[in-house]
Amino acid sequence: MTTITLEIPDELAAQVVALGGRLPDLLARALKSEPATKIRQTNGAGVSIPLYREITDFLASNPSPEQVAAFKISSAAQERLEDLLDKNREDVLTAAETAELEAYLQARDLMILLKADAQSDE
């Protein structure tokens, strides 16, 4: 097993410690999801979407379990997701849009795991 050292705020460190041994499992599940694999296969790199920044900024703010459970994406991100889903239903997504949609689904999966964990802490 590899050890990785990260510098994070003390408040976030406390939350990571509270996860106990579940952090590697949460990270592995998020990184090994099928959408992540498809994104790399589509364009050889990751897809950068504003939703990732929203989630990262939110998590960096050291939210309480209640705030994690109540988290919702911005209206702009929701509109983009709905546009991608409409195009997907019409079978007119480009390769880049397909990768973007998969990235949204990966972000959704991560937030589902975090919300479930937050609700179990309440």
C-alpha cells in the first residue's frame, strides 16, 4: 500500500479522521467508476467541468454533515446537465459531450456517497 501525504486544513483533517478506514474505499469507488474509465478512453485525459469546481469549493469549505446532505448543484450546472440529457435522449451527443455527461454522472455518484455518509453521521 502506498502512503500519500496531503496538506489540508485542520477542519477537513478532522473529517477525514472521522471517516476512519472508509476514505480509501470512498476514493476507490469514485475513481474506479465506469464513467471515469469512459472519460479517459474518450479523450485521453480528464474532462474539466465547472461542477467539479463547485463540488471542490463546497467540500473545501468544511461543510457540516447537514450541509453535505442538503448540497445541490447550481442552476447553471443543472441546466447544462439537462441539456446534455436531452441531447443524449435524442442520440446527438458529440464525443466531448458524452465525456462531459459521464463526468457529471461521476460527480453525482461521488456526492451520493458523501451524502449517504453524512446522513449516517447525523
